Amino acid sequence: MSAREEDLVNTLRECDFINEGKQYIFSYIEGKKVEIKDNWINSEKQQLEEIRLRKEEEFKKIQFKENFDTHILTTGFNFENYKIKSYLGVISGSSVLGTGFFLKLAQV
């Protein structure tokens, strides 16, 4: 309990309020303290989660950049001045047909 809170509680105890009134005020103060503490904890948790997510995103960007800068792909058989460690096969391919291919195919 902070010095300010203690001063407030001591002031209320010294007043000539009816005991029930004092008890109500004290219980209200305790409830507000718990509410403020819970809100503060939740706010801190939210801020920490946002920081964690930003750091994780930064790490992913750095990791991607490092991998992108050092990774070389080709569909050819060699790179000059490099040794190919493994062949992964063709991932995708495309064929280009002449514009008249289907026309000639239809005539047959």
C-alpha cells in the first residue's frame, strides 16, 4: 500500500463516520484497488504480447532475408564458381506452343 493510500485510510479511520459507512468505503477502496491492479496487469500483458509479436515478426524478416541472400536456385545444370549440393528435381515447368498448333491439329 502506498503512502497516499495509507494516509487516506488513516484519515477515514479518524473520521466520525458510522461504522457501516466506513466499512462500505473501505470495501469500495479495496474493490477499486483490485480493479486497478487487474487492469494494469492486463495492460502489461497486452503490451508484452505486442512486443513479442513485433520481435517475432522482425526475426522472421531477418531470417527470410538471410536465407534469401544465401540461397541460389536454377533449373540449369551448373553455376559457375559454385558446387551444387543437391538436385531437388523440377518444381514446375511450362510449355509454349505455337499459335497455330491447335489449328493444324484440328485439320488432321
